[in-house]
Amino acid sequence: MDANVTSLVLERNGGVATITISRPSRLNALHAGAKRELRRVMESLDRDETVRAVVITGAGEKAFVAGTDIEELTALNRDTGRQFSADGQAVMDLIEQCRVPVIAAVNGYALGGGCELAMACHLRLASDRAKFGMPEINLGIIPGYGGTQRLARLVGREKALELMLTGAHIDAGEALRIGLVHRVLPAPALMRAATDLALQLAAKAPRAVEALMRAVRGGTGAATTEGMQREAEEFGNCCTTADFQEGVRAFLEKRPPAFRGT
């Protein structure tokens, strides 16, 4: 497939944006064009104040994203390989640093770059048909889109090393057991569950959600005291918002809050 052919579908449902990676004939493998397009779409959504949550999934029933387009690896050398990795990392970092929650709805194979894409999302729901793996070692390379770092943070160093060194695939049940995903659903229920969760998050106070995302992101890997300082700052900022006043009033008046993002 031409790397310039559109391979992403973007849909909106109120404050929820759904991105579908759509190359079903190639199991939604991420080629250069798809990565550029994903970066452009994520940058646009991150700037759009009406977006409150994002869902990322794959087209068809077989794959979320089955990895990187292997044909693009054949011409890499030391310098182009380093840049290839850095470009992929930049896209994943953009997702991880998004101001709103990004949910991966993993509907099938999530291998290599696909598993790295799922790990860059803040929450991961999986179909009971999903398969996860980091098989790069079988090609004589290592994960290049942040996988060596994110997998270890999610499942622990030893389990991450086992998965990456063996290149083994695991099913959704094992992914849930080790903490790679946080919910497994029957395949027909996956997208409804992901959309419902996104709508639930989109109904929360937007400034508080953004503050929470910043606090968790900034505190991860930092000293506890630094993380606590950041939390206190973000808590104080939330106290200046109209949504905070509305939330307290709604609680005292025993009614649902009507958050406006101010």
C-alpha cells in the first residue's frame, strides 16, 4: 500500500473522538504514512478543547495493530534506524502526553508497534480474542517505539524481559493477569464498553481531568516529594475553577453536576 494512502478513520460522538487504524488487509500494520497521520490527528485533537476523551482501535476483527510494516525495515541502517525509532517514539509520546484520557480498545493482535501503541494509551480494554506480544527479537532488533520502557513500568522488569527476550505472544487473560490491560470483554462488547468509558470520562470536570493527567504524568518516575508538590499545585489550581464550585454545590444539593470546563 502507498504510504500516502489514508489509513485512519476519525469519528466524533460529542466530546469523544474515536480513531480507527484501518489497513485490515495488512492487519493494520503501522507504515510511515499511518504514523504521520496518527501524529497529525493526535496533535489536532489535543488542541481541540471540545475533545474530552479519545478511543483508539483497529479495523476488522483480527487486529488492533499487528506491528510495524516489516517492508519498511529492510532498508534501515544505523542512522536511519535511529531516526525510525525516534519518529515512532515521538508519536507514542504524543499519545501518552495527551491532555485527555486515551483508551486503547484492543480488538485483536497487538504485536510489536501495536503493543507499543496500546501501552502509550492511558487505559487499555481488550477483547477476549486479543493477543499481545513484542516479537522484535525474532527479527534481530529490539522494540523501538518506547516498548522497552513502558512494558517494564506496566508489568515489572522480569516479566517484561521474559516477553521481549522470548518474543512470545500472550492472550488477553494473561495480559489482564500481569497488568498489561485492565479489563477483558467479549469481542462484541468491546467497542461499546470503550465508548461508554470514554463518555463517562468526558462528563467529568475537564480542568480537573487535565490536572489529574498532569499530576500522574509528572509524578511518574519522580521522587515522592516532587510528585506530592505537583499534586498540591494542581489541587490548588482546581480550587479556582467554576467547575469546582459547581461540583461542591451539586453534591450538597444531591444532583448531578453540570461541568462546563471553566
